[in-house]
Amino acid sequence: MDVRHRAGYLASDPGPLSGNASSAAIHDALTTPLAATAVGLTVRVESSGTSYLFIMAVDPKGLSLEHKDGKWTGEADFAFLGEAGDGHPIDTSARPVNLDLSDTDYQKAQRDGILLKKSVPGKDGLARIRMVVVDPRSGNVGSLRVALPQGK
């Protein structure tokens, strides 16, 4: 077998991220055309009047959750980027999410995902939304891009 690779290339576990590294991971995931898949994401979009409601299900298998005293705890950084049809950014937002799940909620999350909701006004020119979840403990990143129905 012949293996070709860059000199000095080493694939490694990303490991824990500091605040700046987490911000950089969010930026990279928001701006790259490829989806990050270490944290599984699905999304449902509901349109009502002049806004959109995004209901994102985050697969807890991609997050570093700690089980202690009957609770599953962890954290994730969550970000949105609204894009115009030509790809330029229209709106961005980011926030940390503290996770604190009972054993029952964790079992439900294993089946249905951890649900995060975000309402976004339907601004002129808004064509796509990019969503990102970063687990700062493990460095895992998940992202997806959703094309919005036109005519808003």
C-alpha cells in the first residue's frame, strides 16, 4: 500500500477548547462551506408571519456530558449566521448553553436530541441560516446550513 500525506501531518483529537479557541471553532464552522459532523444536528424550520423559528435537535452523543448526582451536565456554544443569497453575512448571534438534564431528560435526549430554539426575523435578503454547536470540553463541532423558503 502507498500512503500519501503532507510531511508532518498528524490527525489528533481536538481536545478541550479555551474561550478564544471556541470562538475560532465557531468562526471556522460558520464560514466554511462544509458541514462539521462531530456533533449531530437536525433542524425543523417553522415560518410565522415575518419570522422563522428554528428548532434544532443536538445529538448528546457528540457532547461531553458528565453524570453526577442523578444529573447530566455540560455546556455548548451555540451560534447562528444569517446569509444573503450571495453569501455575505446579514446577522449573527452566539451564546453559551449550560446543559443540566435529569436522568429522564437525558434518556429523552438520547432518543429525540437536546432541543434548542431560536427565533429569527425574516430580514430582506435573508436566504440561508448557518447553525453551529461547539462542545468546548471535547472540541467537537457540529454545523448545518438551511436554505429558507423565498417569498418572505
